[in-house]
Amino acid sequence: MTNFPRELGDEMESFVEANESPGNVSPASNKLFKNYVANALRWVSIALIGIFIASVISVILPIQLFRPEWQDKLISSIRGGASFPLEGVLFMMLASVLSPDDQGITKQLRRVRKFAVAMSLIFLVMAPLQLYTGLRVIDGRTTNEFESLAVLKRGASAIDRSVSEAEFRAALGSIPGAPPLPATTLTEPIPSLKANVLQQINPQIKRLETLIEEQRRKRTELFIGFSIRDVLICLLYALAFGAMARRSF
């Protein structure tokens, strides 16, 4: 990397010197210009692939391999930034076409083609994997919502079963966000207190049930639409990387 400015500068100086005379466009100067452009494309290719790798690394840290949210974030990062390495592979191929005798570019092209093979395989694996991961993320969110609903239902059931002040206090305290009771002895009868509290909690339970079902339906509809799009994108990227990895391309 440290020779990048020097290499480009030397090639540009050689090209300018070869074309100082007006109207002088010799085959040698034309070759120098192609070498200059090829060298520029080579370093742009390396930069684009490096930017992609650095972006993916920054997203996946800290590694949480078995968490579906982390897996979904990794897949989204690879899919969202794949145009950078795709362009990088293309630029390295163009550099090789412009300067076929440059052994450095030829060696780097072989490495880039191996990278393209790996990217093609990654996208083939990602196509079904992102469906599985997406479903796990949706199920996890729905499960959390149903757990909150279950806590509210258990608290309402405990209040309904309570027969003493101590049981009523414990049951009410098990409900998140419930207002605290005064520390003094309750003057109102327990059945009356139970009826007032349940009259407020039961409508909340029904609203929460309806909201959870609506959210689950919306998430499922969005998941189907996005999944079709993302699977198609993965297959197209796999095709593009695979095609550029072929030596006969």
C-alpha cells in the first residue's frame, strides 16, 4: 500500500514525458497510459474490498454467534454492502485487461477471483439462511410480547383469587406498573377492591391481545415481501460473483 502514490506518480510522469511533443501519440505512450489506468483501478479495487470487509467487521463485533438478532445484522450488512466488493472485482479485472503483462496485477487478480468464489458461496448460503434467521427474529419478538401479556394475565388471576389483604397486595404488586397501595390497613372491602382493579385490567388485557395479533400479522406480511426481495438479491449477487470468478469470463 505504501508504494501506491509513488507507482502512480512514476507512471504518470513517464506518460507525460512520452507525450510532451504535440501530436505525439506513440504505441509506447499509449501503453504507459493503460498501465497508469490499470494501476489506479487495481488500488481502487483493493480499497473497495477493504472498505467492505472493515464495514462487516465493525458490525459483527461483539460476536454473538447464536443470537438471531446478531445473525440478521450480519446478513443485512453483507447484503447491503456487497456492491463494493462486486465493483472491486470488476475493477481488478479491467486492470488486468488494460495491463495483461503486469505480474502484480495478475497475482492480485487470482486472489480477487478466489474472493469472488467465496462471496458467491456466501450468498448462496445466505439465501435460505436469512429466511430462517428472519423467522427466528419475528418469533422472538412475538414471544416477548406474549410473555408480557402472560404476566398481566397471571396478575389478574391472582387478584381474582385473593381473599385476604396480604394476598391482594402481593397479587397487585406482581403486575408491572400497578400503583402502590397505601402502607396502612385498607378500609375498603377486598371484594370491592378486586372488582375495581379487575375492571381496569381486563380491558387492558383485551387491547394488548388485539395489538399483539395485529403486530404479528403485519410483521409476517412485511417478512414475506422483504424475504422475496432479499432472496432474489442474494441469488443475483451469487450469480454475478460466480460469473466473474470464472477464468473464461
